[in-house]
Amino acid sequence: MSNLIRGISENGGAVLCAIDSTAIVREMERVHKTSAVTSAALGRLLTGAAMMATYLKSEDNTLTVRVKGGGPAGTVLAVANGRGEVKGYVENPVVEIPPRADGHLDVGGAVGCDGTLSVVQDIGMKEPYVGQVPLVSGEIAEDITSYYAVSQQTPTVCALGVLVNPDLSIRRAGGYMLQLLPGATEEEITRLEKNIAAMPAVTTFLEEERPLTDIMEMVLDGFNPNILDEQEVVYRCDCSKERVERALLSMSRDELQKLADEDPNVEVCCQFCDKVWQLDAHELLAEKDAQ
């Protein structure tokens, strides 16, 4: 499990969320067998989505973050809910490109920046809320920051990090997200900017095995922060045979008949957990006719 905390400044002008998502990203890499740069890309998006989901009002609400930047990784997608469960996939899990000039993984190069970041929030209303912004860099954190500034009109700072070992296992992963609430003064903003400028990489805190409260205390230094809540976050897919059946039954009868004619033994692979579900097309046809 991964730890997540939220804190608020004493005067209520700033809210901070911080997460150690190492376990989440390790499970993602185990499932999808991602290369180093795609582990970093999807790992960052899963980390960001987990923090964004803390603003959902109900455990059953979901948030989907999709990045399409035109890069070799293809679409990168993460889904999170109010229960602290996240899942995701990258269209092309194995991408090999040179590192950036500074030696870091070139996530922006793998994702691309000619496209959009879109967020779909299903909060139990008749229609989901959809927001979309052009990509800034494809590095994920900057793009999430842009989403909140443009689509939500909320000043936000997002920092994400994934360290990948030479054997492609995940060493550390985590992030934090700071948001200013209405009424923040210029003096407070200046102080927060100085605090953030002095922050090391979030993975540095995790490498030193420092608690998430240290991130909160450093970002909100001078603001007497208090912890709002804590949550355990896990990588978990909620696919089931029943959900796969419902999806197939939503097809037309002609489409189901075509499946049965080609091969009655239908196999459906879940893109989030790679589990394979096997169904009988003739049984699906009979159920379709009975509806």
C-alpha cells in the first residue's frame, strides 16, 4: 500500500497533498512490463491521479486522466476513485529513447507534447464533467499544473518523481500537489514560492526514508500546517467477468454473431491488469436474444 496525506495551512489559504506511490508504481510495472521511460510516464500519471482523486466527494466517484501527446508511448491513462484505488495503462509499454541532456529519463520525448491532457470526473451526475487542456511539455507534472490553472482556475504546483533501477524495477515514486485557495495574499504567495524553490526532488525525501509530513512541513513552512486526513492508496483493477459480459452485450446482435462465426471462444484481455476473460459467444447471443 502507499501512503497519502493532506494538510492545510493554519489560515486555510493553502492545501497540500503528498504521496509515497512506490508500491503503486511497482505493481504497475509488474503488470505491464514497462520500459524505464514508460514506467516513469505512467508512474507519474498514476501518482498525480491518486492525488487529484482526493478531491472527489464520494468513494464511488471516479476520475480519469488521459494524456495523448503524439509520442512513441501513445496514450497514457490513469483512473482513480474515492476509495484510494488507482489503475492505468500505456498504449506502448516498451519505448527506448535516449535520456535527456541532464541524464534524466526523457518522459516528455516518450509522451510527446503535441496533444492534450483530459480529465473526466464521474461524480454521479447525469453527465460526467470533462476538462481538457493542451499539453505543456508531456512531463506530466507541468501538464497537471496547467490543467488546474486553465480548467479549474486554481493556482497549483505539482511535483512528481519516479526512480527506475537499472534492472527496470521501481526504486521510488511519489509526489506532492499544492493548491492555493481564494484569499491568499501576495505575501503568502511569495513565501510559498520561496519554500518550493528550496524543495529537493520528492524522490530525495523518499530515498532518505523521511515521512510525508516532512514534505508538508517544508512546503508549508511558516504556515503552521495541520493534517486534514490520511489514506492508503493501492493499484487495483475492478474488472470482472460480469463487467466484460455487459460490455459485449452492449454490442449489436450482428456484431456478436460475427464474433460467434469467427470463433465462439471469445477472449477479452483487460488493459489495466492484463487478465484474460474467456466467454462463449453462443451463450452471449442467447442472452442477447432473451433481453
